[in-house]
Amino acid sequence: MARCTAPVKGHRTASAAANCPACGGRYGRYGSFGSYGSYSTPTYSPSMSSGGGGSRGGNSTRSIKPRWSRAGSSVWYTPEQVRALIPIRNNVESLATQTDLRDVFLCHAWDDRQGAAKELHDLLEAHGVSVWFSEKDVALGVPLLRAIDKGLANSRVGIVLVTPALLRRLPAEGIADKELSALLARERLVPIVHETTFEALREVSPLLASRSGLSTAEEPMADVAAKIAELVAL
């Protein structure tokens, strides 16, 4: 009776199994993942799944959970997004005792006030985020710049909604440009690029483009809002 050579030579390759006098006829049982091999079929958890864009337009092969994710959260991030948001989260936590602050100040172009900016505002509020939004927070007769200064000073995080309309407005140095200048002076700024690119932003504002952020070209606006909501939750 032929003796199996696996204990001595192993069956880690198809040829080794085929050359075994005892097992050669049962070749299919022993391949590179056979019972005597040292390899096993890799398994993948959601944290290693493909998909989920990076913060600068390239798709990452991994999705992870940051330390501020709540138990049971269904929101996943790329490593690049987590690295970009960690300083923002640190500032949010440092302001935790100031309970009178808004969670988010939303900077946007005037042209987007009834479109993308309103959509983002509504999604954030649906997550329980308190948002300073000029459309509802600037009363009639109140000087706009003074209201904006107050809103900036009383918000934990600044969001800049970067759209084609904002890119057109920034060179004119209007209200959005003044908001942006104040936000850039703090480490609490998250750009959200919508219907444009970071490359296009870089041509108009290299300083803002140097900040990593989120993009609706890589994930829906609803997912972006969910990440911001987790970021500012205390």
C-alpha cells in the first residue's frame, strides 16, 4: 500500500499532491489551500471592504471606524478621512463644556441658499445637529456681517460647501470670502466639495484646497451629513 508523503514533503502545491503515490489520484483534495497546507482562505470584514472614496478623489480599499463612532453606527470612513477629521474632532471635544455653542456653522454661496446648502442643512438637522444657517439665523434688519461674526464665534465646527457657485464668488471677495477667511484661521474647518473638484478649488483658493475634506462625488450628500453628525456629536 502506497504511503502518503504529506507528513514529510507536504502538499502545499498541486504538483506535490499529484506526485504523492497515495494521493495523486485524489489531486482535487489537495491544492494550495489543502488540508496539509499552511495557508487558509482569507476572510474579509466590512472594515476591509472595497469602496468608499478618499478625501481627495482616489478610492480607498479600506473602510474603518474612528474612535468617535458610536456603538452600532453604520457609518464607515476611509483612513484618509479619519486622518483629516481627527484635528476637528479634538477641537470639538475641547469645546464640550461650552453648551451654548452651535454644532456647525455652514458657509455657502448665496446662489446655493435654496439648493445644495439647504439640502445639507436639512440633512444635518435631521441628525440632530444644530446648524447656523444664514437663511434662518439672520433676522430682517440685522447687519449681515455682524450676524456672521456672531455665528462663527458661537459654533464648534465650520463647514464650507464648495460648489461651482462658491468658486465663482470667492474671487469677488464677498460675504462668503470673509466667512472663509475667518474659518481658515481656526482648526475647525471641513470643506465639502459638491459638483466640483478639489483641483478646481485649488485654482481659486490653494489654502482651502490644502484642507482635506469630503466630496459628494465619492458618496451621497446624506452620507456626508451622517459623518459630520458623528464628528460633532458629544
